[in-house]
Amino acid sequence: MSRRELSGVKPKNKSVILERGDCDPPETKGKKIRIAKDLSPQEELEVVIHESLHAADWYKDEEWVEVVAKDISNLLWRIGWRKEDL
């Protein structure tokens, strides 16, 4: 699997496609995952997992990705996962 660059972005307009995050399709050269910068820490965790699932298997159904990302992020949050500022 090819690598993707992860970057934080602050959307100028919430109505654009990038509301919380997005992921480039597999055929895109220089693929990226973009995560909005204005999310709560718990929401950021969920969105990173969500977009990572798309990157791992682009063809998974959106409903499946949403449910699995939410479940994984809730589990990680409950066991104490927190992002460290580097």
C-alpha cells in the first residue's frame, strides 16, 4: 500500500466538502489525508480513524466506515488515549 501524507487544515467555509476530514482516492498521485484543525480532541481521533479506514480500503461502504471509526475512537478514548502536542 502506498503512503499518504496527513495534514491539518482549517476550512474557510464549513459548507465545502471538507467538513471534518477527507482522503484522496487511491489513483491520486501524492495522496493525502486532510483533517480539519478546529475539531475537539475526541472528534479529531474519530476523524483520523475514519479517513485512515478509507485510505486502507477505499471501497468500504461509508456507513461501515462511520460505525467502525466511531466504535474504535470511543474505545480508545475510554481507555485513556489522548493526543500529545509535539
